[in-house]
Amino acid sequence: MIVQWCCKGMAKLPEREAERILTGGTGIRCRSWLTVAPKPFPLGKNLDRLTEDNLDRHVNKYSDPDPVTGAPFHDVTPFISLSAGCVDRQVAIERNETHSALRTALTFATTDYSQPGPNWPRCAGWVFYCYVLTGVNRAVSIPSVAEEYRELNLGRSYSRWQPQGEVMAKINVPSRQILCAVHWTPLPSGESKWDEVLWNLRFTHPAALLGERNML
């Protein structure tokens, strides 16, 4: 197992909601969970939806109708997109290009994709820093293990979104695995500026999961 640090960008999120994500326990929830709230979350039903086909829909067909419910898949997905960054090989120029996790997260935090595109307006948003557990093999049906879709040896199907460096968590990322949330505001220059940090005082460091033991 690998402890993988990731970023998650959320646009137009009220500060009180960012605080709830940090302190509420359930943390960052999948869209399927968010759309049924405040009703009880059908956990068993969503565990059954952790399949290879649905993982592909989450990555490549996010707005297509769900074959079961008919709703847009982004409203019923049990997966959560995080970014850990990636390296993209530019064969023509014989160079590797690094795509940072923060750059991807900032794109989603400061772009209002709820508006009609392709010229989406910019907006303020939050970037959450968290960690998840990833495995050395695909384990889509196991909810506690995130899928490292950015890793081409694991995510072998072609995806034009690969440079986003996606790591897919499942169902939720608990609050105790979220270190902090940083608020970003877009500037007229096209860049963004951070202006507030919310620290999670209940954050649990992953040191206990690492392969190290002290002597007796």
C-alpha cells in the first residue's frame, strides 16, 4: 500500500461548507452521496456500483446518462476525483512534462463549470489537501483503496484526461485524512491568489501506516 497525497479543487464553496468537510467526519463525499442528502446514504447500493465500467464512465463519460438511473452520471457517481499530478511524455520533442496536482486542483477550484461553456467564468474556490491509500494493483471494488488512474501501467485505457493526474477515491475521503483547505481567488491577470487557510485540528497523520517500527 502507498500513502498518496492529493489535492481536490471545489468551486464556489461557502466557507461554512469547507469547515464542515474538515470537521464533520464524513469529509469529501461522492456526488451520489451529496445528491441524496439529507436522506440516508444507500451505502450497499453504491458499493455495488464500484465497477470497472463505472470507473471508466467517471473518467471519460462524466456527463453521459447513467445506464441504470438515466440521470447524468456525474450526479450518481460513487467515485471522487482527486489529483496527484503526473508526468506526460512528449515524444515529438523528446521531453517529459510534469503536470502538478495543484495546477489541476486550481483549475477546478477557480472555474465555474456549472455555467455553459466553453468560455466558463472564473470564480473563487477551495483546494483541499488530503491523503488516500492506493495499491500496486487495480482494486476497483474495494472502497478503502483509491484507484491511481494516472498510472498508465494500471489505467491502461486511453484517456485524454490523463494529464490531470487523477486518483479516484471511493464513497468518501474522511475528515481525518484532510489536512487543510486553502481559499483561492482569481486575479485579472489570469493567475490566482490564496488568501485563507483552514487547518483541520483533528487531522490524523498517516505515519502509523508507513513501513517503519521503532526498536523495543
